[in-house]
Amino acid sequence: MDLTEYVRRVSQQDFGKEFKHTALWNSRLRSTGGRFFPANGHLDFNPHLYAEHGAAIFRQIVRHELCHYHLYFEGKGYKHADKDFKDLLKQVDGLRYAPKSAKASAIHHTYRCQSCDQLYQRKRRVDTKKYRCGKCGGKLIKIQA
């Protein structure tokens, strides 16, 4: 099924309003479920969250973005802090925050100090020739890929 058609159906069923723009998958999104673009009205959605959490959670993410969409075009408060947004989101049972992705919270690199055995867990690689232990100044060694 086409994503734009799915968003149109959710908009009609849950809001009773028409969605007139396009919806796209954006695999570059990491920490958010979707984005609304007021400049041209289109919506971006995170395909990783759909794959990881399923259709029910994804529908709530679509509702969240549609709250931004419909409120913006009605001239009401469409931002997260606005009362109009919070009220409509509660009314249609949309998600307030995107669920955490297992991929986003994974620790990829673990280092240990050779002197004091302090452990360091990092998402990004650390240059062990440049950086030292923050506790004692000892040399770091990688213990996990």
C-alpha cells in the first residue's frame, strides 16, 4: 500500500478531514517518528520505527503528525507546546513522543583503562592514541567491537 494513501485513510477515519499533500518514507530519521513541513505540507515518516514497533504504534505516530498538519492549516496552535496541539493529540490517541529505537540506544564500542580498569561505553569510536582515561590518565584499550 502507498504511504500517502494510508495517511489519507487515517486522516479521514480519525480526524474526519482530508489530507491533501504527500507522505514520504525518510530513512535518515533517527530519533523522531516523523516530521511535518509547513512550507509545502508534506510529511516524512521513519521506516525503522514502523519495522521495529509495528502498525499500531505507527498509526499513533501518523496521528501525531496529522495533528501538526491539520492544526497548521486551520490557523491554530500546531507546535508541541500549544494547548490546541495537546488537546487534539489526546483526543485522537496519538503518541506524544516517538518510542525509543533499539538501534538508536545500542552501545557499539567499549573501552577499558589499562591502569584503573574504568569502563567507557560509547556509540562512536574513540581514537585511543589521542584520548586517555578521564579518571587516571591511563591508556585506553578496546574490549568490544
